[in-house]
Amino acid sequence: MDKCHNHRVLCIEDDEGVQSLITMRLEREGYQVDGSRSFQDGLKRAKEHPYSIILIDYHLPDGEGIDFLKQLHGADDERCFVMLTGMGSEEIIISAFHNGADYYLDKDSELKFLDLLPSVLMQCIEKIDLVREKKRFVEELQTKMDEAVRDNEKKDNFLTTMTHELKTPLYTITGYCECLSEEVYGPLTEKQKQVLAQMQKAAMFLNTVVSDLITMKMLERDKVKLEKKSFCLKETVQFCLDMVRDKAQDKGISIKLEYQLDPEFKLFADPDKMTQVLINLISNAIKYSEKGTVLVRVGQSDFLDIMVQDEGIGIDKENQKKIFEPYIQLPSIKGKRGEGSGLGLAITKRLIELHGGEIALESRLNEGTKIYVRLPVKTNQCVNC
Ligand SMILES: Nc1ncnc2c1ncn2[C@@H]1O[C@H](COP(=O)(O)OP(=O)(O)O)[C@@H](O)[C@H]1O
Ligand SMILES: [Mg+2]
């Protein structure tokens, strides 16, 4: 009974007798009922007042109940429509439901439908309550999502500021380390040189992690712009190999280059980004190997193909899909998490894609990994270096 008080009912029925019977029956149940005798008047009232339940006659002198539904259905899903039919054929019922009626009642001559009215209206109320609950739930969810997005943005901005802040002291540390190693402040003992080398290594590592974080954030915000120009690819590949040679030597890993292009070939791309890509891939090949050879092949096909192959720990099928996502690091050699940020491959993939290229992987656990990079560049367009 209590529930009824919150719901206003509009009954649009041209038969005065039927209408007063319906009104009386519903008022007895506690509903507040307004009556209307025509299509146009009913439509006007339905638009002006927040009726939650509308009983509408299938046939009215100035319009059809179905057209009424067509005009109002969908405008407010917290409203229920009950179609009143006098000749409830299956066709009419289907058409009523199709056009948005929630229930129908057949105005039988013995007026049994009056006894059904309360339970039909109760079902209407339950339906409206459900819709309202769903709306409340969606609104709550939306508020929580908005909060989460705002939180995430705050953390993201904090991370971006912090990483930039870290860069300045890092420059100071690496700068002074360099001065010390060049013995600008006086000669160093062997022990001091050893310690300084360790400090430089640590600072370089920190610098890579911070730079990776900055690059990743910029890539996520579409802020990375390529600065393309022609450069000698072979020289760049060799520069990258020189950068990682010490690390490979320390681990007893040999590095082999198969350069199948014209040595004079010039690539039109962003040289710094391509250097970053190559160093990332070759460093990974060394980092995730304990033995064997790292092979870098720069090949010729319709496109520019670069392959970096290692005989390292490999990646199992399940994890192969994940490793191009940011912040993913697999438990690597001897179950330990590898040194790094887990951003190298994510950055590499995005940089390759910015160049219009693709990256793919082939790997077998405990056997090794091949990473393929393909750039949409004609390799036969050779310009002198
Ligand atoms: N050549 C490789 N062999 C085996 N595992 C690799 C190789 N390259 C990458 N991985 C795996 O993919 C993960 C993500 O690589 P990457 O994004 O470069 O991050 P990081 O090297 O900083 O861990 C690595 O942590 C490692 O588990
Ligand atoms: Mg890496």
C-alpha cells in the first residue's frame, strides 16, 4: 500500500463507466489516479506531469493507443505503460509490446480485469523500482569511475613531475662523476676509480629508467614527435653495438652483425628513436641470455627488416602476448626479476608503430628469442652516405 503513494497513475479511457471503475479500484489500493478521456488530452497530461504508470486504451476516438506509445515510449524509462484492449487479439498484444507497452489488460465484459489491476500495477512498480535502482547503481559507478580517473590523473601528473625533477640531480651526479673520472680534481687511486665506475654505472642505469618513464608518459599522451632525417643505418647499428659490447663481454656473449644492405644505405627516420629501439632490443638479448651469440641481422626485402636473435632464456607462449605492454617484467634468470623498468619493449613497439612499422616475436623457452622489426621503407633507394 505504501509503495502506491509514490506513484501517480494516469488512465486514458474514453468509456466513462470503465474509467470510473478503474479509478475507484485503484484509489481503493491507495493510488492517486487522474483520468483523461482523449488521446490529445492524455498526451498533454503525460508530457506535463510525472505519471509513473499510464493506462492507455487501445482505441480512442481521436487516436490509437499504439501511436501514443510510439510518441512517449523511450522518453522516460521510469514510466510503465499498460495497454487496455477491448478485443485482445494476439496481433494487437504483440504490436503493443513491440511499441513499448509493459503490460496489457483485456477489458472483458465480466470486468475480471479490475481484479487483475492491482497485481499488474504492483508489477509496474517493481519494474520502475528496478529501473531506478539500476540508474542509481550506474550513477554511483560513474561517480566512482570519475574519481578513479581523477586519482589516476593526479598520480600520473605526480609521476611526470617527479621523473622530470629526478633528471636535474642526475645530471649533477653524472657531471661530477665525469669530472672525477677525468681527474679534474686531482689523481684517483685504483680503489677510487673502481668505486667511481660503479657509481657511474648506477647513475646511468637510473638515468635509463627515468628516461624510459618520461618517454612512456609522453607516448601515452601522444606527445612524441618524430624528427625524421636521412642517416646511415649501418653506422647507427654499429654505434648501438658498441654501446652494449662491454655488457656482452662481461657475460661471455658474442655479438654478430649480418648487414645485408648496401653499406651506404640511408634510412629516412628519426635517428635517436631508431637508436633507442636498437639499444632496447640488443640490450634485452644480452640481458636475458647467459651464453651464446646475439645476432643482429639487417635484411633486404620489400621493406627494411631488422632481426635481433639471442640464445637466451626465451619467453613462454603465454607471456609472449604480454611483454609489449608497459610495466611487464617476467621472472627471468634464476627466478629473479630482471633489472629494468619493464618499459623497453612497450616503448620500442610504440616507436616502431610511430614510424609506420611493426614488431613481432618468436621465442622458445630456454632456447632463445627472435624479435623482428619491419619498417615500410624501400631499401633499394640508396643515397650515398
Ligand atoms: N630477448 C628476451 N629474452 C627473454 N625475455 C625477454 C627478452 N626481451 C624481453 N624479455 C622479457 O620481457 C620483459 C619486458 O622487456 P622490457 O620491456 O625490455 O623491460 P625490461 O628489460 O626493463 O625488463 C622483460 O622483463 C623480460 O622478462
Ligand atoms: Mg629491456
